[in-house]
Amino acid sequence: MKFCCPRVCAFLFVGWVILIVVPCCAEAHQGNHWPGERAGGFSVATLDGGTFKFDPTAKDATLPLLIAVYDETNAATRVQWTSNDSIAAFLTATPDDTHYLFCSHSALAPSDVSGMRDRVYAQLASLPSQVQQLRKSHLHFSTTPVTDMHATWLPSLLQQKPWQSFRKVLTASSVADNWEMGVSRLDGAFGFIPSPEGLSMLPVVNVPDPCDLRTTHHPNVTGAAALVVSDSGHDNEMPCSHLDIIQHLQAANASAAIIGSYPSQDVKEINCRGKECDIEITMPTTMIPCESAAKLATALHWPEPSGVVVTFETQQVPGRFVGVDSDGRLVQLGWEVDPSLKFLSWAGQWQHYLSALHANLSRQAFVFPVFEPQALPAPGGLRAEVQLPPEAELEGLPTLELDLALSCPGHVDADCPAWDHVLQLFVCCSPPCTPCQPTVWMPGYSGRDSSQAMWSRPRKLHPAPAWGSTGHRTELCGNEVGRWMTPFRRRAGRWLTDVTHLRPLLEGGRTCRFTLQVPDWAPGWWVDMKLRFSGRSLTAPSTRVGLSIASTADNAAVRFMQSEKTVRDSRSRAAAVSPRTGLQTSSSEAGTAHAASFKVLPLWGGGTFDSLYNTRNHDITFRPPSGTDQVTLVTVITGHGYDLVNKQCAEFCVTSHHFSINGASNHTVTYQDAGTPEGCANHVADGVEPNEHGTWKYGRMGWCDGQEVRPWIQDVTADVDLTAMNRIAYVGTFNGSAPMETETPGYIMASMYLVYSRKDNSEVVDLL
């Protein structure tokens, strides 16, 4: 039996009406669908005349499966489905193991998905035939409208709040003329151009010549929504660019800009490229179809004063995206702010990352819980005492990984904290221990959601008191062994971090105190953290050097890359296999000699990134302990804060960190991704949680939201006299020189160590 409650949504335009009938039909047995529940099977008709059969319990199940639904009334959806750039980006970035089902809310579903398939296949034509065949086998196009999929769970699920989407709408009205029109709008690029969302009853002023507002004849747009109607069909025929228009109207004190698309073209996202991204845009801007802009302009030219005003709002509508993970469970795909199908490919990359992570976790290891699943309180954090097993029981298990999982109360992403912040793990096994470093971060903007924050706004630093900074707890923290960044309001995150080099900080057989420290304003997360000891390195030594595990045939190339003294943090995948997939080393490794770290020397701890930064980091002298065969430099360096003088330092500026030993060499890490538009989005496959409710895409200095911070590791043995005193120096630079003094300098959070290792001939236990 079915129960139907048809909904009718209407958009009233000038002289015509669109009625959208969306029945929320569901089978009687269907109730609310929550992320994490197992998805049922279903079958739908496809364009080729066949049937797409989805059975998550089958051995050859099409998992993971991501479903995208077309909505003609949503400007963002139209751009995602019709833009060649959107489709090309999707096909380029999607992982090979993910399946996609494209369908439509409309009764015109066969036409909608047929057009989509034609555009997809046209893009595929330029790729190698093998790639074309693989992609086509994973792309499915349903001719059945979602509202007619009565035998599936999809119609009822997409009507439910956790899965609903949003449509941004501009409503224009004139009370005097009893007239109103509404149209779906597309705002400027999130994080670069403010959204007009929430602005209400703004008077509208038509601007005939937005490229030149210097004449005495231009209208007064102060406090108004400036309307720009395009009259040219091509960008290069316009007397000025959209960004020029926005800057002109911003200088004229307009409260918002409404730009019509070019004739015969649909809306597109107004974004920046290269140096344009340095322009500070403070005026909200949106785009509507050319026909709608022309109708609005006509209304403004009525004989009497128009009195036309506009309001910008968001409507909840049936959902456009849902996923089923490799385990057959429903998953949310994140915040749908990006009008590109890259949103979908990033979701696919995340599922690929999770599949590889779960494969690693299924391998045998000795696991020691440190923090059982529990709330992470603020201020302070968590503290636990763990009795580690004797070293003899860990013999042959040289690899140490931190397994940290984040979650939050409730069922959906919206139940999670809105703001990103840092987590730091400290360990103390031999008191007295050093005090914790202060966890430096910024609180939210007066309670505003992160989705409304601009990445170009100053992020002021507020040092949080260290957990052990007062009273009898002063020396309970010790050295930092792990660091993570929480996502913007995404529910799940889990990472394995290889900290084998820092293993001497965890002394077998002793009771060690672990402190997981957070800023004092950042409650709301749940945490689960374990130590994993194993006989294999399941992750690469360092993604910061662009190096992945290679086969024996690639050893020469690996040695060449390791010999480079200056390493740029491009965070690019330099080899065919991503280090984050946990590719295991050759089985011939078991039973052979390896270097085992036995002592760690703490070095510097970062600090305020101002003109005195380098004067505070004095040279350090050291003598390697007897029996040392290898000396390794291990650092975790991240930049925070926003300084307009130093171009967004230290969160979004490119900095370099130079280390020299005995003045003979220079080991440098440069964080090149900082400030790039998609520096972090390019590393979803490496563990960056995608589609967060904030500016997650932008590259940061040494970190990304929703990811662990991997140590940067350099073998410096060749520069060290193993039998005498040595001197190591460190300098941090911005644009090749010391950072400048400013009123609001950024901050470098750093833990830096020298690690001493000796050859270990003991047999490596093979647990795989």
C-alpha cells in the first residue's frame, strides 16, 4: 500500500506560472532514513532499454554508489549538469571503483538524463578507449522519474530533512502593482564573493552602463540592489568583466548586485582566477537568467516609480544527492555549495579513501585503546593513563600508528560543530614532563555559521590555556606526537598516522599519560583513539615530500628524490599509488635489518610569526648517543592566523622552514599549497574530508580541515658527526625573508625533533 501526500510548489513569474508537483509517496513500511542505515536493493529502467539492478548484498554489488538527481528549477543543478567544465572535472577526478546513478525529479527524466549522457560521452571521447570503457561501466542513467520510483526507498528519502537540498531564490515584488516574480539564483563563488542570502526588501536600480559609473548620468545605487542586464552573447565582447562590474558597483556603495546571464546562456558561477583572487569583494552578488533579468528591468521602467524590491532567501527542496558506501550503508555527501560535479567526484574519492582505510584496519595489529569513544570536553580536552606492554612483547613490531576517529552526537552532519579547530595529542611516560604548548585557534564569528564566513576575513588568534598550565597539573603533558584538524560540520572522519619515528616517546612497560588538547571554546566532538603496533609500514613515510612506497624496481628513483635537499610541499601525488592507500611493503622485508629509533631530542616549538620569530629560535647543540647509526629530522609545522600585511599569514601564506646542521647543508620544506583555491580539495583521496560546511577547499600552511597532519621527515645522517658535538639551526621565512612586524601577526604551531636510530637485526613479525 502507498500513501501519497502531493506537494505543489509554485514560482510566479511575470505573466506565467510554473507548478511543480512533488508527491512524497512512500511504501507503508518506509519510515525515516538515517545515515548509517543499510540501504535496500532496487531496480530502475535505464536509457539503453535495460535495467539497473542495485543489490548491496550481492558479491558483485555496484558499491560504493552515489546518486545524483536533476532539478530543472535549481540554478546550481543546471550548471552542474550542463557545464562542460563541471562534467570534465567530474570525469577526471572520479575514482575507478565508484558507481554513479543519474536520474531526475522531472517527468521529463528521459530527456534530462539523455542530455547528460550525451555530454558525458562527448567528454569521454577524448580519453583513451580503456578509460572510456571503464567510466561507462560505472555510469548509469535512469529514465524513471524519481517520483515514479515507488518500489524504491529513494523518493521518500529525498523528501526527508537530513537528505533535502536547498534552492537559492530571488523574489522581486511591487506592492503598489500587486506584482511578484521569483527565480532561482546562483551566488558568486563561496569564500570569494559574499552571498546576498538574508537581505530583504532592497530597492532595485537598473544600471545601463555598469562598466562606467563615473559619468554624471549613472543612477544612484547607494543602499540598493544594482541590476545589470547583459546585452552581449560572449564574454570577450563585453566592455568589462563581471569582476570589473562588481568592483564598480561596490565602489558606488551598492548593497548588492544582480547580474543577468549572457543571452542564450544559462547562469554561471562568478569566480576568480590567479591574481584576481587577491581582490577584496565585500558586496554580495548573484546571477539570474538573462530572461528573468530583462523582465525585472522592464518592471523598473513602468511609468510610475516602480517601488520594486528584492529579497534573497533559501528554500528547502527534495534532495539531489545520496550515497551508499562500500558496506551498503546510507551516507550524506556533504554541503552542496559547489555548482560543479566535482562535488560528486570528491565524494567518490572520499569513499575510495575510506575503503582503503578499512582495508588497513582489517590487517592484524596489536591495538591499545587510549581514549574509548567519548565526548571531547572543552576547555581542556581529555587525559588518560595507559599501561603499555613491556618492550619484549612489542619486539618485531616496529611500526606505530595513531588511529583517531571523530564523530558527534545525533545522526547527521548538521549535529556536528560548525567550526574547524585543532586537536593535539601529547604523551608523558617519564615525569617530570614539559608543559603543553598552548592550542592556538580562533572562535566562531559571534555565533555565525562557518558557511557564512569569508576565507579572506581575519581569523584572530586566541591562545587557549594549555591543559596543564595551572596548579598541580603543570607537568603532565610532555611532547606532542599527533595533530589533527576537525572538519566544518561533517560527521565522520578517521585517519591512520604513522608516527614510528616518535615511538621512543612511548616507553614500553610504563604507565604513560596521554593528553588530547583542544581550544577552550570548541566542544561537541566525540573521539576514539588507539595505538596500533604492527610489523609493517602500512602508510608511506611522508606525503609532505611527495614520496610514496615504491617497488624494488623504483628504488633508484626513490633514492634520487630522497637526496634532494630542498623539498617543496606540493602535496601532489608523485607516484601512481597514493601513500594514503596504505600500500604494504614487499614481503621480503620480514626478517631483514631495519633502523629502529631509540631516542628523541625535542627542538623548537614555533611561536608568533613576526619579525622576532627567528631570534627566539636559537641554535641547538647535540651529540648523538652512542650506537647511533641514523639521525632523522621530524617536524609537524602548521600556520594559523590571518595578517593582511603579510598576505594572510600564517594560515594562507606560503612559508619556508630551513634547517641546517653544522652549517653544511639546508633542508627546507616549503608549503606551496597555502592560499591556493583547491589546495586541500586536491587531496581528498589522501584523507581530506570533502564537501565540508565551510572553506575547506583552500590550501592551508601545512594542514587541511578534516585531516591529520602528517610529519615531515628528513634523513640528515650525512650532515651529522655521530661521535662529536653538532649544531642545528632553524629559520622560518616568508617570501624568502623573515616575516614582517605587524599588529596582528600569525602563529606557527610546531613540534620539531631529532630522532636517533640504530640498526635492528631482530625479525620483523609478519602479521599480514
